[in-house]
Amino acid sequence: MYFKFRNPKKVDIIILDNECDSLLLDYIVKNEFSYKIVESKIDTIFVSPSIIFKIIKNIIKVKNQEKNILSYLYRIYLLSMINLYNPKIILTYLDNSSLYHWLIRNDHDVRYMAIQNGIRQKFEFDILEKLIPVKINHDFFFCFGKYDIDFNKRMGFKSNESIPCGSLKLGISDLRRKEIIKKYDICLLSNYKKRKNISKCSITREIEENNILLDEHIKHYCQSNSKSLIIAIRSKNTEEIEYYKSIYGDDVCFSSGLIESYSSYDASYQSEVTIAYQSTLLLEMLAVGKKVLHIDFTNNESMFNYDAPIKYSFTSYKEMESKLNNIHNMKIQDYTELTKKQRLYVMNYNSKNPPHQIINNKISFILNNKNHVH
């Protein structure tokens, strides 16, 4: 913890938390605006008459609804510090952060922008609701597609302006993508979770059981149908690699596992069909015209609740095998026609007008138009 006996320096934009901050800085903020990255886990305490005054003012203004008084005071200090940075925009890649949404509810002098960083599922909010009240209230929400707007309405979440523009990471991955030759029949997107993270929660157990069944069936499918396979792993973690080797054998092909190299995207592009259970990348690949299949043996509508032809619920291996072969053998033109309505609904992506450009344009417009600042 550092103490600074002065006021924060004023900036145009505050980036709340450093989640994928390099993407936000390199492709959205660039060198056009002044900015400051502020972590929700505060590591610097400013001490000055101005911040003391702000803290007192915010305590009077913001009613304490926290169970823990220290949590309340922590949030009050964070809000007061942000006030003194005097930004016009708060930008975050953590669109479901409870702290971010608390700030929106209690700070009406700044525009708040959240970029969706993954699929949002009902069961996640159901679990969170057992711990804290879930209050999602976006200002500007750059989401994947109209599906997410409809999902938020069903969940009772609020938004001043939702902008369906596709996935930020997908748009950036497209910038660096070179011509890729298909090498594999199937790309399996890893959904591996460390064993120590599998709790007694029934939902978590259900997810893990589906993962195990999926791996067993895909191994059998590839052997029985002479299909080549690459597994797009989530990291270079030895435990994850050993898990898949224990099922698929030591000769199974893996992506590099390097997130910054977009290796999972490359593995998918190199494959005829991409399969997974609960993966954002499935929707991203569908958006760029790739064949995908979400394989689910749970029939739980609170998880990855998308319609066919994206998601299918299976009750047997034979059903899965038949559907996977059908998609694998389908001409890409026919598959594109089959999925075109769902594709735009779940991921409204346009490579000629990618998300980072849309967000940058909105920021520029707001910073240059006083009418758009509260």
C-alpha cells in the first residue's frame, strides 16, 4: 500500500481493473486520450483535504447497503478517488463486476462503458444472488448481440444504451489472422477446471460431469469415425495437459495455450468443426462462418441457453455422433444458410466495422460532445 499526499491527476478515461488492459489501450484508447488504470483492489491511498471532503460528501450522499461497514467505506473511498480523477468516461472489460455496477448507481457525473467479455448465463447470477444482491445497471453496454439485450431484459437488468457489436477479442484476432490451412476434423475447446475448484455446488458438479462425458464420447467418436482432433487448451498448465493426455493419449495435438497468441482461434480455423461445452469461442467462430456445435447432456436451460443449430441437448452417444457427422459433412454454404439468423442474433460481428473501432468512435464522440457527459 502506497500513500500519496496529493490529489489524483485529472484524466479523460479511467480503465477500471487491468483485465485485458493492453487490448483496451492498444486498440481503443490508443494515444488519443489521457487515461489511468484504477484497480478495484486499491494499492494507493491519496491523502489531501480534497479527498477527505469528497469522502464526507459521498458518505452523506450514498446510503450504506453493505453488510460490512469496511466494504462500504472501501467503496466510498474508491468513488471519491475516481471523482478527483475527474474522468469523463469509466471503461471496463469486466461487464459483470458488482463493484462497477455499484459505481454506476452512485456516480451520475460520468459516462460508464462496459465491454462484454464472455457469455452470460443465468446460473452464474443465481449463484451470485445467494451471496449478494445482483443489480446490473449498465450505462453503455457493448455486447455480443441482440441475444444479450434480450437476456438482460429477461433477467430484469437495466441499460441506458446497449450496442450489439460482437466480440472485442474476435475483432482483434481478425487483424492478425493469416491464411490458415485446415489440418483437423475436430477442434475441442477445453473447458478444463482444476479439481480443487470443483466444489460441492450441484451446478458445478453438473458441469464437471458433462465435461467428463463429453471427453469420453469425443474420444470414442474420433476413434470410431477416423477423425483427427486438436484440443485448444486454456493455458500451459501441466495439470490440464495431463488430464487430456489421460483420456486422448500422449499423441493428442494441443494448441499452444498462449492466450496472447490467440492460439485457440487458430486451432478452430484449422478445423472443420469446433465443439465445446459452454464456450464464448463457439459463438465467435459461428460469427466468422465456422461450423460449431455445443454438446450438452444436461438439458439445463440455465446454462448456455441458446437455440439450435448452435446448442443441442443429447441423451445418448448415438445422437451426438449422428449430429456431429451431419455438421461435419455439410457443405459450408448450406451450414451458413442454416445458421444465418442465429449467427447475427448471438454475435453481431462485422469485420469491416469491428468492435474496437465502434467503441473508439463512441468514446471520441462523447469526449468531444459536452451534451453526452452527465
